Amino acid sequence: MLIKDVYGGIMRTTLSINKELMDEVKTLSFAKTKKAAVEKALEEYVRRRKAKKLLELEGKIELSFTTKELIERRRKDVPHR
């Protein structure tokens, strides 16, 4: 199985994964291959961990703009959103 490393490259690895768990991940992620299922699961895991870290910062940092201003700034930075 090939997995992207943190630098965007590909690494080959061998894993022993519970068949029922893999089948469930493939079903839930609509992945057609085991490789795609594992990549989607890893991406989801990383995304959730990063979001959790951001939530832990709540009340610890002070923002100099409102949520509405933040959204407007994001729209200017990324116009297709």
C-alpha cells in the first residue's frame, strides 16, 4: 500500500488491518480502493486533530476582529469561497 508522507511524497508500507473495519471505512468514505480508504481516514484524523487544537485555544488568544470580519477577510483571500 502506498501512503503520502508529510512532504507530499509516497511511501510504501504493509499494514495488518481488521477486515470489518476496512470494509466499514470504505463504505463510509465511498472509497473504491483500500489505499483511498486509508488516505481518507488519515486525512480525516489529521483534520479533526487540528480542529481540536484550535478549539483548545478558545479564550486563550484575543482576536482584534469579529467573526463577521474574519469571514469577509477570508472571502477576499479566497474569492471562490
